[in-house]
Amino acid sequence: MNSRSSISKSVPLSSSKERMIGQPDDADPFPQRSLPVSKRPESFRKKFFPTTPLKLWNDWLWQIENRFTSFEQISRILTLSPDEEKALKEAPNLSVAITPYYASLLDPIDPMQPLRRTMIPATTELLKAPGESEDPLCEVNQSPIEGLVHRYPDRILFLSTSFCSAYCRYCTRSRMVGHPHHAQLEKAVQYIKEHKEIRDVLISGGDPLTLPGESLEHILSQLRNIKHVEIIRIGTKVPMVLPQRITKSLTDMLQKYHPLMVSIHATHPDELTPEAVCALKRLAYAAIPLGSQTVLLSGINDSVETMKSLMHELLKAHCRPYYLYQADPIIGSSHFRTSVDKGIEIIEGLRGHTSGYAVPTFVIDAPGGGGKIPVGPDYVVEKTPNEIVLRNFQGKTFIY
């Protein structure tokens, strides 16, 4: 890794409308060549990787190889607060890893910047609050074989890898990511073949889009050869933290296995950089339906204004808001969790105040393995055998 100097001040985050480095004015908004670089990542590259050419910066494997993973590396690019220093030095349970691209989006001065808080540990991670556990969703108890979670009758979760290119501090699988822990393909395929009720397979991890193309295709081809598997889904945060991975060769491969869907993990509107938008559009133009899943996080995205902005930016990038999750009670996550009322408040601030496509379903993934339970504002005021009294987004009542 190249030597790095300190950043003296913040660089404004790029907007999705910003012209990208090396992109002509009349360029295709989702070019199939190497991903262009917007101003903030370009400034970061020149400062901390001055001998790294643009072509190499745009190589997703280079991004992974040059992740920031230690206190020494991170302290060169960020002015750490005393709390961040202590947390990094005391080795939190979840590994620390940030791609150079995503590191360029972190505010080098402000420890309370939303994106920075999702990547840099806090000392509260070292504490266990009441109700927290390593596996609050009881995935282990619902795993018929290692790496498969069979919670719902017709769907199954396939944990393809324990590796992520960047580790979110609130990860519900912090117990396993970064450690060898994934499904054995032959056993997993055999189990799915034997259970003909399974029509939908979600490939997750870790992050499946960090797998080599041939490994991911091998998984997809094996699943697609199972006659009763109708839909394959991939859960990933790669377009947000490693958009360089979304290459033409990847999308060409993925579209061979339709019907295939991709669920994006998006946290904050600042993630919707020109690079991320380009990555999402590349997937969309491969006829891959995109949905977003967002975790509600205290002080990060827990306002109607922030959430509405995120949902609008996702829609503009061809990605439909799908779920808004109440944060899971993993160990050391108390500083991230909001009240359930806060989530209901946000949904009420969206419903009727923006297009329906921009309103996700607010869910609690029930501790104990109960699955996703939708929670929302109560718009039913009164019911009788002959009529129902409804409240609209303005608080007015109507009789049906």
C-alpha cells in the first residue's frame, strides 16, 4: 500500500449529477467500459495512492487488496476521536475493513458523519446491552445444514461466503463474517433438490458478489438446474461499497440465469455517488430487477428527510425501495437502534407525501427466528359490519 498523508479538510460528497473524471459530456450514463471516477474518490486516489493509475483504481480486486483494515492504516486517512481510537485498538468482535473507494466518502474530520459511523467502530460495540445476542434471529437453529437457513416454507437462505469487501458495524451476521463459514455447495444443492417446496433461493453471506465470477456462476448454474427453483435472488452491498465489481462481464454472466433479482443494501443518500448509480444502472440494463433493503440507524438515517432523499435517489437509479429494517439486537449495537415508533414515524412521513414506489415496508425481523413482521401506522380508525372509517396521510377521516 502506498504511503499516505493526512487530509486537512473534508471534500464535499459527489452528487449523482456530477460529471465524472474521464467521461465526455455526451457519454452514456452507464458506460460498459471501466467505471469513471467522481471528484471525491479521485482526490482521495491522488492523495493516498498517487502512483496508482485510474485503471488500477477501477479494478475491484485491487480495491479489495488495498482495503483499510488496521488502526495504523485508518489513522492515516482519518482524524480519529478518542472513542474511535480506543475501539479500534481493543479489537472489536467484527473485523474492520473499508475499500479505498468507500473510504474516500468518509469525512476525515467528523466522527459523527453517517457513513463514517457505519464503518468505524465505537466503544459501545464492546458492551452487551439487554436483549442482545450473537444470533438474535436464531439462524443457527434454523439451519438444516451449515450455510443454509430454512425459515420460510418456500424460500431458503444460502450463505455463499463469509467475506465482505467492507464490514458494516451493525451487521446482523457479525458472528460469522470474516471467518470461514459458508454452505458446502454439493450438500446445499442436494438439500434443495430434496425439498421441492423451495421455489426461491436467496444467495447471501457475507457478500456473494465478492466471489470470483466463475465461483458465483457455478452456484447459479447448480441452482438453476433444480427444476422447482423458480427465482434466484442475490443480496449485496457491493454496488454501494465496491461499484467497480459491477462489470460488463459480471452482468453478462448474471443475465444468463433469469429470473434473477438483486437486493441492494443501501444506508444513506451519500452512498448514491455517480459510481454507485452507474453500477445500479448496469444491473438494471441487464434486465435484473433491483430492490433496496435499508436498516434504520440512529443518527444516520432516522429522519423523514434523509430517508425520503435515499428512496428518491434509489428510484432514479432504477432500484425499488423494498424493506426498511428495525436494527437487529446483535451484541454491541445499542447505539444504532432506534425505537420502533421512529420507524413508524418515518413511514407515516413518506406515505402520501411521496410516490408509493418510494415507500418501503417497515419490518422487524423477529428475535427468536419469527421472520419479518411488517409494522406501520394504523390508518383504520373504526370498523363496523357495514363500514370502515379510514384516516388518510393528512389526518382526515373517510368512510368506506
